[in-house]
Amino acid sequence: MKKVLIGVGIGCGVIMLVGVGLLVAGGIWAKNTFGGTFEAAQKMQAQELELVQLNQSHPFQAPPEGEVLALDSKRMDTYFAIRAEAMPVFKNFEQKSKEFEEKHGGDDNKNANFSAAMEGANLLVGLVADVRTAYIASLKKHGMSPAEFQSITSTVYTTMMAEGMAQAKVAMAEGRKSMEKEIAELDKKLESDSLSDEERTALEQSRDGLQAAVDSLDSQEDAPGALSEKGQKVAAANAELLKKYDDRVQMMANAAFDGFVTGGAGGEMVNGVNAQDVE
């Protein structure tokens, strides 16, 4: 029996859906076999149409590669309001998932069976449908497209990681400066006519190694997807703005929630991170 572990959210533990391989019997989804799962799947199909319509009624253009979405207070307030209205449905599922894990989980999965797989399927598919119901209702209420919502989510997560990346760049710059100084010293030594062949070879090899390291840093700086100068300025402004929302940002960080509302029509226009991780 195939077992699939699906991580759901920061701090909410792991839901164990046992026997997921039995969810499709002969490749046919049968209503009399899967009960509420069938209805939930139909509901999700209808929700995809709603998400497409929201993208059409509230057009949003994600920034091009190398640029960053500029966040502003008004849209951030709207964004956090949408998350706050949809999150309670997900939190309710978190509690149910813990109860499911206690009932059917354990290190050896002693309680794994077909019934558990059906229960797990209904729980998971029902969650996606219920969370999206609340999510879509809130998008409509506040006049935001799913494409804009997901772009803001990606921008917030990216900004949260930016400080560490900036520190890494400072360290890289300092390392490059040190290596370039050593290369200059080696070049000076190589100008000497008194070097033996063995000494010259050793110095040249050292110089080649240092130059290769510098070239590697150059290639990382010029790699595709790097921010333009304008993008860097926008990213810095976003980081400053998000300081005002630090408490709310920490509370909103939930990879599973974002995974369930991302994807399909809801995420097709997003540049950035899909925060769902399924193994």
C-alpha cells in the first residue's frame, strides 16, 4: 500500500494519508465509492472557473523577470484581510488532521487500511474545496484577483528571505576583494625572472585557482533572474514597508495554506514561489 506524507503548514505537524494509492480504483472516480470526495472534486472544478473570472474582472499584470512587485499599504491591508478571512477554515482542518493522524498514524501505520484512505481523501479534498470557497468569497468581497494575491504572497516570502541573501552578497564581495588582492600579489611575483620552473608553476596554479573563484562569483552576479537596479530599489522599499506588518507577516507564513490556494487559475500568472511541498 502506497503511503504519502503531506506536510501541512508551519507548526501544524504532518497529516498521514494512508493508502492513497487506492484512491483511484481502475482509474475511475466512482461516486458511490468515494462519497463526498466526488462532490468536492466537482466543486473544485467550478471554483477554477470562478478564479478565471476573477482574474478577468480584476486584471493584474505581474512584473517582468528581473523586476519586483512594488507593495503598498492599501493593497497589503486588503491582502491581509483576505488571508484573515480564509485562514480559519484552514485552521479547522489542521485540528482535524491531527485527530486523523492520531487515529490512523503512528510510526508503523498499524491502522492503515482502505477505510482510512477514503477518510483521508475526503478530508484532504474537502479541505481544498472549503478553503477555496472562503478564499474566493474574500477575493470577491475585497476586489482582488487570485493572480494579484499570489504575486503579493510570492513577493512577501521573497522579501522575508532577502536579508539573508543581502548578507551573503556582502560576504561574497569581501571575499572577492581579498582574492583580487592575492591575484595582484601573485602577478607581481610572477614578473620575477629569478623563479625556478617549479616555483613559477606553483604560483601560476594558485593564481588560476583564485581567478576561477572570482569568475564564478561574476557568473552568479550575472545569472538570469537577477534583479535589475530598479528591482533592487523596489525590493528594498518592500522590506522597509513590511517592517510595519512584521507581526502579521509572521502569522501569515503558512506554506500549506498557500499551497492549497496556489495553482490552477489562481496561480497561473504568478512569478515566484509555490509554497506547496508534496512528497
